[in-house]
Amino acid sequence: MRRRSLLALPFAAAALPMQAFAQGSYPDKPIKLIVPFAPGTALDIVARHGAAGVSEELKASVVVENKLGASGVIGTDVVAKAPADGYTLLFTAPAHYINQFVFASLPFDTVKDFRPVTKLSNAQLVLVVGKNSPFSNVKQVIEFARANPRKLRYSSSGIGGTIHLAFSLFNQMAGTQIEHVPYTSGGQALTDVIAGHVDITFTAVATALPHGKSGNLKLLGTSGLQRSRTMPDVPTISEAALPGFELTSWGGTLAGKGVPDAIVERLNAAFVKVAQQPEFQAKLVAAGVEPDLLPTAAFARQIDAEVPKWKRLVETTGAAQTQKQ
């Protein structure tokens, strides 16, 4: 590190009041909220509702930008390399922390280069089969799979993705060997279950709901510990067959590591106020997402607690070996 000249110190000291003033006037220009996944996903929907509310609270434009690719790495890298001024934020999911265990290297440190701001939601998955499937509940799936190892096949959006991890956990807890058929997209993975080409899959609650209503899919169980408010008639997998089964995907805002505490506090206050509004919560439920507010400190504690769990789950899938070769 280059040493500063002693002659520069008075100028640095003189600049402090201006810096404090600049932070106090935050925000005085548009804020970019980067979503590293596709438009229309549950995460994107939450981000857009959150951005609209925070725009009103901060009296500044909050613009959502989707920068997808490489399981979220491309968009995340944009935020990691942005100035630490609070004008470029990340709205992401557990994939942010999972990626460090899946990829051999990343252009950023998922932990050290970011700091939590606010968690807004949890998105559950739902276990589904096609309308012509012989299975009507989770217990039937488990009983058949135990008696017929590797005969059932599940589709996923790809190796190391949320569906892959969910079935890895399911197989572990159920003592089953349901075979993995990875696709390049979650849409195609679901389409082939509807068509009967693959036996079973997990998908987002919001995605499954219309297919369940039309009769194209049977909705067997949700992946949270509490029933989904969007489909309360569908039991959780935990209550139906596997006590303690849980795999959900949160949605929350992260800032760059160097963003000042005062700005993080201001952002957190705005997100908290929006998340407590009944109108905001109703919009999330309508989209198949569970409102789940955690302010900065609580959000950070959740992340610290769950990262080791994701690591263990990735290791059991073999996803890390596949991606790192």
C-alpha cells in the first residue's frame, strides 16, 4: 500500500465533512438493483415489488436490472466490482453462497465482498408428478422408490441447481435412489414431467399452481416447514412423510463490502418499512412467495448458519466435482 504524504492529511481532514454530507444526502441519484436471474422468476417478482416500495420510501428511483448467466455469477460480479456507494445493489438467493462450493473459482468472494441488507421472502418448492402418474401423495412415491431403486427419474434445471439439491436432500432423508435427469432449463424439466417423459420434479409454487388447477400436474408436497399460503391445501413434505424436510430459497438484498454503515442502515429501514405493508405481503403471496422479513443483523445470522448446510448438501450431490473438473 502506498503511504500518504503527511502534507495530504489536512486536505483529507477537510474532506470529511463533505463526505459525511454526501452520505447524509443519500440517495441523490437512481439506485440499480441487480437481479442475477431471469425476469419473471419468483426472485425477480419480489425484487420488483420491493424496488417499487423502496423508491417511494427513499424518494429516489430504484431500477431493477436482470443480468443473468452462470448461475447468477455474471450479475453478482457487476455488484462486486461497482463503486461502494450504495447505488448498485444485489437482490439474490442462496445460489449466491452455493456457487462458492460448485465452481472451481469465482471472480469475487461471496462472503467477504458483500454485506447483508434485508431479507424479504422465502420461496418454497412443490413436489409434482404428471396427471397420469400412479402417485397421489409423497408416501406413495417413497414406498415405490425404496422398492424399486433407480426406476424413478426426476428432472431438474441442471447440476448444482436448487432442484438438484432438493432431490439430493429428499433421497438422503427418504432412503431412496431417484435418478437425476438434468435439463438446461427448469421450464423444459417441468414440461417433460407434464408430458410423462420424466416421473417427477420440484418446481416453484407459483409455476405449479396453474398446472395444478388445470389438472396437468398433481401437487404432492411443499418444501417448507409451514404450508404455503398460496396453496394451503397441499401438505408439506415434512408433515406428509419426512419430518424436518426443508429447502426454501430466500430473496434478499446485499450490498458491496465497502458500502458505509449509514447507507446500509438507511436501505434496511426502507426495505423493512415496505416489507411490513399488507399490500406488499399480499402481492408476494399472490406470486406464490412467502413474506419473510429479516433486517440486517438477523439476515446476517441466518446466512452464517445456513452456509455450512449448503456446503454439505452440495458435496453430497457431486455437483462440486462435476463443475470443478
